[in-house]
Amino acid sequence: MTEPLLFILAMDQRDSIEQKLYDLDTAPSPEEAASIAANKLLVYRGLLDAVPGLPAGTRPGFLVDEQYGASPAVLAAADPRISLAMPIEASGQEWFGFAFGHDWREHASFFRADHPKVLIRDNPGSDAAKRAEQAGKVALISAWARREGRDFIVELLVPATDEDLARVDGDTDRYDREIRPALTVQAIEFLQDHGVEPAIWKIEGLAAREDAERVAATVRRDGRDGRCIVLGRHAPQDQLDEWLRVAAPVEGFIGFAIGRSTWWDALEGRLDGSLDEDAVRRQVAANYTHFVETYVAARG
């Protein structure tokens, strides 16, 4: 049987919502926290609006945090149509840290999420000791997820070092095209060699098919069974469309996890009063459906 394509609407952002969407420089008040939670539920309802029209052979997913997204998490966990993913990492940290400290297993188990998930930043040129320490923590989650029968997701960002940027005269687009693909492969190999074995690697978009093929092959090296999905990185729609078209035909890529590019503008409109709840839901559903249809069309 062909594996269904997995299309995750990601809304596990916490610090960026507080600081950039709500313009907060202190902890949110109870009213602000309630507003964030309500908007996460609103975005989930937009996803549900899109579900009946999705192409056959696709599986929608929702990635949301416990802090602000407990309500949609409960709903998604109870809905057999939806794959629930939830983060384990603390938000807004340079190096991985557990959101709930030593109690991370209890929190990761509570909602019975299909996909426990961590976001990490890694670059082969970064501090070797910190890289190894981070990999060790993530390897603990990887082993736990395997024992529990959960499809663990590692979201891998490979930020440029100063030396990387110097090689491309500070041009971040050139870094993405010319340097990041090879560093991504090296970072995956390093993490695998340190016991990090997720079911799914959430990968930054790649500009060339041969780079996507190399990443997919690395994820599956030495008989591993990993797969890849494309992350959104709050990119403009045309950029995301190109990343999806590159990855979709490649064996080993099975979908995406896209967040802010789907709902950020809609929630800005909700907060400034230019959009009501129905309009937000329509915009979220339309954006999500667009990305699904783009991927499926490119998949062939």
C-alpha cells in the first residue's frame, strides 16, 4: 500500500507569536494568553474546513503546543482524520532544551500525539561540545519514541555560521543554494551517528532536485527507514511553492509541515480588526489547500 502523504499545518510557535505577532516584551497577561489560545483553535478550525476537499491519498496533520494549544490538541487527538504532532522543545532557545524539564515524558505522553517533535539548530561548524550535548538529549527522545511506537519528527534548521556567510559574501540566498544542502547532509549524519533516529526529518526547502535526493538518501542510509517533509520557514508563497515542487517527486519525501506562511497574515488581520473569524478560517483553509495541491501536482 502506498504511504499517504502527510501535510501538517504547524502552529506550535510560542515565543515568536508572543513577541512578533502580539508585540509583547513581557510574559502575556491572562487575557493575552487566552487570545493566543483562541487563535490557535481558530486556525485549527480553518484546517478542518479544508479537510473534506483534500485530494485522495493525503493525511492532514496539526502541530500545536500544550501551552496555548491544548484545546485543538484534544480535538485533533480524538479525530481519526488528523495526525497530531506536538513539540517537546522549549521555545526560542539556540540549543535544544526540554519544555518541561525532567517531566517531558509525562507531557509527551499525555495527549497521545502521533508525532512527538523537536526543533534543533545544528551546523557542522558550530561548537562541537554543544552539538554533542544536544544530540545526546534528542537521542533520548528518539529511543523513547521508538519504544512507544510514535513517529518522532526532528525539525532540523541549519543556520549559517559567520564563516559560511563569508564564503558567499553575506548573501543568505546563496548560502541556502550553495552551502546549506551539504551542511544539512553532514548534520543528519552527525545526529544519526549520535543515536538520533526519527521517523521523519523536517527539512528546510532545497532549490535543486539533486540536493533533495541526497538528503533523502542520507535519511535512509544503511537501511534506515526515515522519511522527509519540507518545512515552511515563513517563506513567501512563491518560494514555498518552488521548494515543494523540488521535493515532491523525490522518493523519501512524503509531504510538508508549513505554519506561519499559512496563518500569520490572517491572524494579523484578526488582531487589527480587518478580518473576522470566518474570514480567518477561509484564508487559512485556502492557503493550506494551495500548498497541498501544489505538492500533489508536483508529485505526479
